[in-house]
Amino acid sequence: MTSTTIKIDVELKGRLNALKVHPRESYNEVIERLVDMAIDEEPLSEETIRQIERSLEDLRAGRVYTLEEVMAELKEE
């Protein structure tokens, strides 16, 4: 494995230390885990994005139900 040296702030190094699963975990392993978490292997479809946008419009327009209203509706069925 080839390696390189990078400069990071002391504060960031402390944050990386706090993210270690175990004390002997390398910074390489911590960073690799963070990068893997940041990459979405299944991005949202265009249809899902449109549905989310419609839902946000409903929220802004006040077209929402409380939990109590939903529970009451379900009891009637």
C-alpha cells in the first residue's frame, strides 16, 4: 500500500480520535469508514424526489394530520 502525508488541524485530529472504534484503529481506517458512509450507493430516483417535493408543499400549505387524527381514522376502519 502506498501512503501519503497530509496536514490537518489539531482539532480535527482530536475529532478523528473520537471517531475511532478502538484505540488502535488507524486514521486511514477512520477516514475510509467516513467516506464509505458519505457515498450513497442507491441515490434517490427522480420519482422519489418529486414525491418528497410534493410532501414539502403539503407541509408548507398546512395539509397535515396529527398523530391523534390518524389514530382516530384508523380506529374507524
